[in-house]
Amino acid sequence: MIKRRFLAIILATACVLAGCSVSPNDQGQTIPNGGTTTDSSVIPSGTPGTPVHMDFEKNDDEMLSRTEYILPPGTPTFTVSCSGSTITTDTDAVRCNNGVVTVAGEAVYVFSGELSGMLVVDAGKEDTVHLILKGVQIHSQTSAALYIRKAGRVIVTLAEGTENVLSNGGSFQAVDESNIDGAVFSKKDLAFIGSGSLKIDSPAGHGIVCKDNLMIAEGSYTITSAGHGLDANDSIRIGEAEMTINAGQDGIHAETKDDNTVGFVYLSGGTVKIEAVGDGISAGAWLQLESGNYDLTCGGGYENGEEHSGGMGGPGGMGGPGGRPWSAAQTDEDSVSCKGLKAATGLVINGGIVKINSADDGIHSDLSLVINGGSFTMDSGDDAIHAEEALTVTNCDLEVSNCYEGMEAHEIYITGGNLRLVCTDDGINAAGGNDDSGNGGQRGDSAGVVAISGGNLYLQASGDGIDANGSLSITGGYTVVCGPTRGDTAVLDYDNQATIAGGTFIGTGSVMMAQTMASSSGQGVVAVYNQGGFTAGTQITLTEVSGKVLISYTPELPFQLVILTTPEMKAGTEYTLTVGETSAAVTAN
């Protein structure tokens, strides 16, 4: 896309400040958007917008209900004690043949001891089977430790105070027509409850595989797998569980091939720590995060990200082909996706504490993405947050220390939150389309939208601060762009228009491709430049004739250009602008 760039600097008094430098203001107060101010009263708190509702949103009552797993009163309970390849039990509903223990019929079964073999559920197609693991270890050398062949649904309780182990020995050999490829393999709905612990080892396949719906409501889990840690076709729902997953592919993966109406992930509560060669949490349909604590390391972390050819460059390529590592089960047809949170048909986050260190995007949606709350710390080898269609941020605390681009989508709406992003390319890019950030995206229609109406936003960008590829509108909030003085970069970059009608904007950076914004409400805008530039730590102050300080800010990077506007400024009014030790009268446009 050919950019329509020009040197449109508002200099109402024809004043260009002389270059100078001073030490940073040691008496300044640190503010959320990354600079210092001598008057903290000019920093608004930011008002979160009304949470956006996505049409797929669910709740705990729908997603984590145990109603369908409740057995009727009077359901019998049987005990099964395992020893080697044999068992001792009080029912003929359980049989054992050379270490293969088969459960048939609706009942409660309490398992303990050690079994060299596998546990198979082969009940009626409407039966609910309840397995209680009470200090059991099951190891299958050549198949799943737990195989649910047939039932209506199965619920597994981890008995309080017990440690349980389900493991595979390193290969999977066919036992029937099913392609068993997990230490736990279920063809029916499967739920885990109870406060005990479960360790799953799967050196040749996935950890837990469910061909229907997988629910993990509570308990403590440690999963090590060559494939996905959790893998389900229809859905994965996680409640108040504690999970540690080390996966050779995705940590959590839900997908049904050729059907993106199922394969969703619902997360609400608990603590999940994932180290994955592939994605941290991936949904073939939608993903919803309500609450909980998540620590995701994907593809070896941001330093293992792909080297970017566009913009100002990226973290540098390491690892496998294309700068990405490869899973042992990955084919040459596709590169490995190493994203933190990923969804195909939509992603909504309403809360939670999330830490992401990913070789690819931190948070990614193939359609739209909404963030209504939560606290995020992030290091990303590509975009921190990416949506192919619309990205809406109404409220969150976000700290991005490393990324290629900060936020990328075709339309970006920011209405609240405290956001701080440090980027090696653009801070915000309204491009959309296949991550082709260096060329302005694939759309090429100048229809990108960036609309900021609230929140505290700090963008430290080595590329453009805000690249609208269309139009930019600011009507509220407190926005700071701290950009470089090198290369083909700009504080603001847009194709159509940039307007201000409320809110504070402070921009510093290169003058080479400079654009500024126009007021649509009478709010004043001042923009000045000095070709020689100023050093990092040079204080900028804008005052009224009365001496009242409207803006005081100290950029963290060198700068040539200064753009200032705040609601107290009026077009046509004269102000005093001080940069370092030099002051001049300027008239706002």
C-alpha cells in the first residue's frame, strides 16, 4: 500500500524550537503510560467502557454443570484393588484379562493399587460410569492407561488426599478400530472432579484425548506429552483446577476438522501453567476466558520468534524452519503455530491473570477479539494482540515488554484500561489480513479504523506509533506515543483523516514522515519540530499564559517532533511550550 505521507506540522506562530537537552526530571512522578509528569492531576484515570457481549458467550452454570453426571440414588458402588496385571473386586461387572480391566454397566467404581495394563470402560450407550481414583497407578506400555470405548458419559473423581498416575510406555498399538493416541482416550463425554491429584505421562502421544466434551472442574494435574496436553473435538471446559502441562504440540487444543461450530474452549478459574512447543491454548471455534491464573510459554518464547522483513525488524529468527521450532509430530506442509491464546471464530476475555511468552502472537483471533477485563504481562515474537477483523479493548491492565507489533486488526477500538506496549515495529496497526504488517496488511482499501475513547495507553514503537491505514479518531483517554527518530517512521500514520474531540494525546518521534491531527470539537492541537532533535529525557511542558501546567512529559526516546493536545486546550489560544531549557509561544490550531 502506498502511504500518503506529508509534512503537515501545525506551526501557528511559525516557531521551530532550537535543540537542547536536560537531565530527566528526578522530581517527577511515574505515571502508567511510561513517562514522568510534574503535575499528576493532568493524568485521567480512564473510564472502562461497557463490556461487549459476543454471541457465543457462556457461563459457569452452562459450561461446568455436573447435573448430567449425577447418578440416581441407590446406584451401587464397587471396589477394585489392582496388583500387577490382576485385580481383586466385589463385582462381576468388572473383568480382568492379562492386565486389561474392563468396566461394564452403570455404577460407581473405586480403584486403588498398581495396574500394569489398561482400564477400559465398555458400558451401555446411555450409561453413566463413575470412576473414583483412590491412589491408583495404571501404566500401559502400548496403549492408553484409561480407554473409554463406550458409555453415555464418564466422570472421574480424584479422591481427596490421593495421588494418581495414568501413563503410557512410549508406543500405541491398535486394540480395536479406534486410533488411540493418548494416555487417556475417551470416545464419549468425560469429566474430572475431586480435590486429589493426577499425573499423566504420554511420551508418544497426547495427554488426555476426548472425542466429545472434556470438562476438568477441579483437582491438581501434571501432564507431560509428546502431543497436545489436552485434546478434544467438541469442547474443553476448565474450572477451579490446578494444571501444569508440558506439551510437544499445543498445551490445550480443541478442534473438529471441517466444522468450526464446535471445538471451543471455556476457562473459568484455577491455575494453568503451560510450556508448549506449539500454541498454549488453541480453539478451532471460539475461546472464552472468564477468570483464573495462566502462565503460557509457547515455541520457546519471544526470542524464538520469526525474523520479520517489514518495519524496523523483529527479535530475530531462531529455532526451526521460518524461525519456529518444530513438533515431532509436525509435517512439512505447515509451520508450527506458537501463539499464547488462539481462536478461529472469536475470542473474548472477561478477566483473569495472564502471563504469555510466545514465539508467535500473544493473543490471536481469526475473526474478532474482545477484552473486557483481566491483567496481562506479555512477551511476543510477533503481535502482542492480533485479530483479523475487529479488536475491542474496554478494560484491562496490559504490560507488553517485547513484541513486533502491539495491536493489529482491521478495526481497533480502545475504550478503557491501562495499556503499556513496547514494540519493534508499529504500536497500533489497523491493517488486518494475514499478518502482513510490513506492507500495511492485505486489504489495501484504506478502510482501517483506530478509535480511542478512553483508557491510559502508552506506545513505545520503533515503527509507526499509530498506523491507521484508514482513519484515526480520538475522543477520550490519555494516549502517549514515544517513537524513534530513525527510519521511515511516524508518530501518526493514516490514509484518510485523524481527528481529536476529547482526551489527551502526547506524541514524540521522527519528523521524516510526520502527520498530525485535526480538531473536530475546537480542542487545540500543537505540533512543532526540530530537525536536529532532542535527546531522551528532555522534558516537554505546555503551560497556559497564567502559568498553569497543562502537559508535562519526559519521553524515554530521542525525538524531533512533538504533538500535544488535551481537552483544556482551545484552538486559536496561545500557550508556552518548553522543551528542555528553551521556551516559545505557540498558538494551537
